[in-house]
Amino acid sequence: LRTLQALAFAYAYAAGSALCVDAAPPNRLGQAIGLYGLSFIVMGAFAPAAVETLADLHGWDACFLLAAGTATLCGVLSLFIHEERFERSQREGTRLFSIFMRPEMRRATLVIGLLGVAFGGMFNFYQPYALSLGIDELRDFFIANSIAAARCRDRKSVV
């Protein structure tokens, strides 16, 4: 189930990023992708705070039922998403392997892969690490992380 959740997250994030690319004006693309990423981070703070509170009040069974219910609702709502069709280019397509073999793509793939390993490790192992230190509630960590991420995306705060 954890593997399916990780794949679903990757697909959802990629699909949302692609939607940003399609929907945002070209001169605002970076901002659109940044705000989209920030929405994931903010929800990453809200969800643990809400779930930890729910678990304290009603136990973990209620949390898993809530997760199953919201996942089902998302699946149903996704059936109503209709994207406009784009005309296909008249140019001949390029094979994926030939794109991957370009030197700049190999470097990009290596960097993305290493980032995936780093993020995957961080998101999979910080909770057991925090628990081993005796930290029972992680909501403060996530809220502080979201505030810092939002502040970094504020263009007025960038030097």
C-alpha cells in the first residue's frame, strides 16, 4: 500500500505540474509551479496537525477511515476533470530513448534521481527518527517547514 501511495503521489504531482505548464501564461510559469509546490507543502503541514488531533480524539482507526474516504472522493472527483484537447504537432515524434541519451538529459536524470532518493529518505525516515528521540507529535515540524518554504517563495524575501 505504501508503494501505491508513493506512485499515486508522484502521478498526482506530475499531473498537477503539467497542468500548471498548460494553464499558466509563459511569463508566470515559474510562479505557477512554485505556488503549486507550496500548496503541497502547506497541506503537508495541515494534514499531520489535523490527523494527530483526530488520532488523539478518536484513535487511529478514524484517521485511516478518513484517509480512505478522502482518497475515494479524490478518485471520484477526478472522473469529472476534462482537459481541452491540443492539436498534435505535424512534426515526426522523437523516441524517448534518444532524448534520454542526450548528455544534458542524462545529467538532469541523475540530479532528479538523486533528489528523489534524498526526498524519499527524508520523508520516509524522519518520522521514525523523531519517534526514537521521543518526539510524539510532528505537527510543529511540518508547520515550521511550511512557513519556511512559503517565505522562500516570497519574491520580496529573495535577495
